[in-house]
Amino acid sequence: MNSTVEDRRWMWNVGVLWIAELIALMGMSLVMPFLPLYLAELGVADRQAKLWAGWVGGANFLCAALVAPMWGAIADRFGRKPMAVRALLGLAVSVWFMAEVTNVYQLFGLRMLQGAFGGFVAAAIALAGASVPREKLGSALGFLQTAVIGGNLIGPQVGAELSHQFGYRATFRVTGCALIVACILVILLVREADNPNARANTPRFREGVRELLAIPKLRWMMAVVLFTQAGVMLINPQISLFLQELVSDRAHLNRAVGWVSTAPAISAFLLATVWGKWGDRRGHATVLGLALLGASLSAPWAAWSHAVWQVFLIRMAMGGFTSALNPLTNTSVAHCVTESRTAGAFSLISSAQMLGSCLGPFLSGPLAAQFGVRPLFVATSVLLAIAGCASLRAGRGDAQPAILAAT
């Protein structure tokens, strides 16, 4: 009977978190692809647009990279649910006020605030990981990943129509409301099992980070995530500006941005569960390495594209390969640590992800302003190749994963 109750609890939690993630990611992807175009409304000159697109695109990730380990340590000691609620509230407030900004500096500051108090996906993964049985963790995290993909699939299309019909500011307000709805769902419906013994045995922040970083496989996976995100985000902030060069009819630009932004999510939706099954059979880090090498081979072709449909297909291929990143990384890391330390381990992965997501846009601005957008696709290919090789190196230990002993 107790087993049945526990099964219902974790399945209920995962189901609610899936809905909350879908709403949150759909809301966030309503506005993120259009941030560079929003700069024109704030008076940013064309010659500065590429530079500010990179800075604004990476500002939230810079803050998130710095604070993610702290939030993870707090979650391990005081509970994962409060961290999920905190992340959603921080996102909702910061995005809502983006509709009220009058200059690019205010927008940059709100993006920094968004990063400092965001991180809902990592918080949701940690919250789910605390209740899901270890033998079912891979499938549960893979299921949660479909919500991320679904949100990124639907959001840009809805955002394109909203921004086209009502403007960018209204789209920010809709996103803020969507995040509040997701927050209410988590508050009312997610139940976190209390485990005072695990929290009592959780070391303090610095000591806990040192212990986690002592695990070789975790360090390798952090490198994989960092280089992958840096590669993907090197080009993402410039996509809308790149499409401006290809779309002669400006009235259709928002729709073109929406479709190209959706392309990776389409293939990811089809392949995310496949990667998980291959990872279970062949080793999660090994399969991830092969997938990232595939993404590396796909990326540079966009540098020679001259039509929106070409960019769409190339981005679709990249998205199919890179969709392996989150489920395979999280499952691999979850098997490296004890249950009481999952939030801390996931927060370090999140920190590496955010650092890569910050470095990519910050580098893309000056590089695009100096050399144009097309060479960035080649640079993305190089970074993805490095990530793939690092993941293959981490996969050598798949047969005997390191286990962090409980302290």
C-alpha cells in the first residue's frame, strides 16, 4: 500500500511539474527570440544592435551561473519546492517589467535580475529527482524534457503572432502572466516529501561544492554542458538579425524568426525519447558525445545558406542532435551522487550551462559586429566538437560510475 502511495506521489509531482514547465517554457519562448528586434524600439542604432543583442542575450545567464550553486545548496538543506516557487516568481516579475523599460540599460538590468532569481528548469529537475525512484529517474527526466521541448516548440509561433498583432510589450505581459499561472500550480499541487535526516547530513555550501567537484565524471559533464551551451548560444542571439539579411519583406520577419526559432524544438520533440533509450543501452555520456559530434557536423552549413528554409532545416538538424544534452546529462549526473545531493549536483550542471549560455552571447556580439554572423556558425561547430569529445571521455566511466558517499 505504501509503495502504491509513493508511486502516485512521484507520478503526480512529475505530471504537475511537466505542466508547469510547459507553461513556463512556452511563456519564456514567446519573447526570447524577439529580444534583439525589441532593441530598435528602445532606440538602439543598427550598428550597435549586434553588440547589444549579445549582451542582453547573455546577461541573465551570467547572474544565473554565479548563483546557481548557492540555490542548489539551499535546496538540499531547506527543500526543493521553495526554490521552484522562487524561480518562477523571479522570472514572472522580471519579464513583466521588461514591458515597461524605456532604454536598453533597464532591459539589461532586468535580464540580470531574471538570471539571479530564475532557474526553474533546474529547480524542477531537482524537485522531481528527490521523489522519483532511482530506477525510474531516466524516464522521468526524459518526460520532463518533453515539456521544455513543447514549450520551445509552441512559444515562438505564438510569440510571433502576438508581437505581430499587438507588439513586443504586450508579449512580455502575457509571458509574465503565464509564469504566475505556473507558479500557482507548483504551490498548490506539488508535494515534496520531507526528509529531515538527508537535510541534516547535507554539508555546508563550500564543503558540499568541493565534495561534488571531486567526482571526475561530474567535472567532465560540466565541461560538456559549458561548451555545448556556449556553442548554441553563440549564434542564437543573432538569428533574428541574420534573418533580416534574408527576408526582403519585413512584414514577414517576425514569422520567419518564429519558424526558425521553432525548428530545433520540432526535431527535439521527435528524438528526445530516442536518445534516452539509446543512453540506457550504450551509456548516457557516450551516446551524448556521438550526438554532439553530429550537431557539430550540421552547424557550419548555415554559414552558406541564402534562404530561410535552408536555415530552418539546418537548425532542425542541430536541434535533433542537441536535444540529447539535457536528459542524458541529468541522468548521468544523477547516478554519480546520492539522493540527498541531487539538487547540489544539478545546480553545478546548471551553473555550467548558464556560464556557457552567458559566454556565447557575450562573445557573439563583438564577433558578429566585427566579422558578421556567418562565421559564428563555424565557431559553433568547433565548440560542439569539443563538447562531444569531452562527453566521450566522460563515457569511459559509464560501466563503473562514481558514487558520492553520504556524509
